[in-house]
Amino acid sequence: MAGEEKTEKATPKKRKDTRKKGEVLQSKEVAVAVFVVGIFAFLAIFGNYMFQMLLNFMEQSMSSIDKTGNTVEFAMSVFWKVAIICICTVGPILAVGVVLSVLPVIVQTKGLFSMEAMKPKFSRLNPFTGIKRLFSMQALVGLVKGLIEIIVVVAILYFQVMDRINEFKKLIDTDVIKIVAYISETAMSLIVTIFVMLVFVAAADYVFQWWSFEKKLKMSKQEVKDEYKQLEGDPQIKGKIKRKQQEMAQQRMMQEVPSADVVVRNPTHYAVALKYDRKTAYRAPVVVAKGTDALALRIVAVAQEHNVYITENRPLARGLYEAVDIGQEIPREFYTAVAEVLAMVYEEQHKRL
């Protein structure tokens, strides 16, 4: 039913098919948190070194202005120095930024690359679909999440400033070095607090995205059944095939009954047809057919029709049926009993001659 409630967890096939379409669990907030924290961590480690490089460059440039006599040569020298400084300072930041932008996506999608999402879909041009997407649960959660982030950041800034407002007033009579140190300490405290907030938001968003993704993947009981039919085949069709195979096997078995030397029965429930040919590779009699109830009666009927010797031996018939498969030699424990039966068969055949 189209409106059937989806209560079942997604099957491995459903997950695999969804992944092929490019739909995977991922959180943008996690990517943002990794990027921001990573960039600031990089600057915290290497920022002083890069700042020192810029400072040295500025000092060298200023000191060499009066020493050069060739303006063109000086300009080219400054150009190349600026290029090298930019590569040494801005380059690593850009490289780290690219890595931090790509890495969270690769980790969350497990390296997925799908062209499915890039295929043109005319449904995306449908304005009603766009409006529906704007007012979806996902969009609402995104809006609420964005508002919470703004409120939290503003609240952090407000409380940090209000907490230090009296200390700011005391900085008026303080030297510049202490002012810079205090501002740096305050900025670092704000940054760490914002980092904690970003990590918390990223964790909460990842949990929500996981819940939303799992809910989207859920299947109805009918969908699970239909998928099972696709993978394993329709049980009814499989049953018909199995019955057909059994009928064919029985037909082949019944064709072997006329060539048997003896049929051992019990007297209506079990029937086992035995064949012993010394000219073949078999060292002992072979079970060429066996059956119970109706099939046993068919075996007996075919045997009677083709003048195959039939004898009643309840323990032997049941024992052979349970212990030996069709086409196999009888085990050693049946040698004596079967030999006695075959002796009667050969004696009967000799009498007929």
C-alpha cells in the first residue's frame, strides 16, 4: 500500500542503492567546525612565524629604499619578494583551508563520488517543489539552528564584554604592551568559547542528520517483502520450480526401477529398489529408487509391471531408506541382509529358467 507506515530499518540493499544516488549521511556543521577550528589551530601554531616573516620583509624593504639607485631593479626585487612572502604565508593557509574543506566531506561520505547528483532533473525547476523544500522540516531545523548560533555568539560577546567592562576602564592608564596582551587574552577566550559552541552545534547537528537520514531510509513491511522477492525470487515461483525439479528427479528415478534386481518394501509405507551389477565399478548393490507412501506404491507398481522381484522386509526397507541416498552403494551393515535377498532373487530367476 502506498500509504503504509514505514517502520522497518533500511536493508543493506536499500542503503547501497541510496549511496549510489549520492545520498549519504553528512553534516555541514561538522565541516564548518573542522574548518574554523583547524584554521585557527594552524594560525596559533604558525601564525607567529608568518607574522615575523612579514615584519622582517617590511623592515628590509624600508631599509633598502634609500640604498638602491635603480628604481626598476628595486621594483622587480620588491615584486619577487612580495610574491615569495605571499606564497610562504598565504599559500599554506589556503592549502590548509582546502584540505580542511575537503577532508570532512571525504570522511563523512567515505570517499563517495557519484554523478547521480549532477544529472539534470526537471523536478528541481518546479516552483512548488522549491516552496515545499523551503517549508520542510530540514529547512525549519536549519533556520532554528542558524538563529540559535547567532543568539549564542551575541550572548557570548555580550557577557564577555560585560564581565570585563571594569577591566577595560583600567587599561587607560596601562602601557601599550599590557593592553595588547590583555586584548589578545580576551580574544583568545572568546575564540575558545566560540570553538566549544561550534563543536557542540556540530555534534547536535550530526545527531539530527543521522536521525533524519535513518528516518528517510526506513521502509514499509511491503517494501521489505518486495525487495526480498527481487533478491531471492518470488517464494511461489521458487516453490513451483522446486516441485518441478522434484517431479523430474522422480521421473528419472522411476525410469531406473525396471532395471533394478529387487524392490524391498514395508509393505506400503517404504519401498527401496536395489541393483547389483558386477560388471560395473560398484562393489556393492546400489539404491536406484526409493520412496514412501504414494511414491512407494508407484515404485512397487512399476516393479510389478516389469517383473522386478519384490520382497517384504520391514527393517531392511526402512533402514535402507533412511541410510542410503539414491545412486549410492549400500553400507557394510546391510551387506548380509541384502545378500540374502539377492540370493532369493537369483534362486527365483534360476527356477524360472
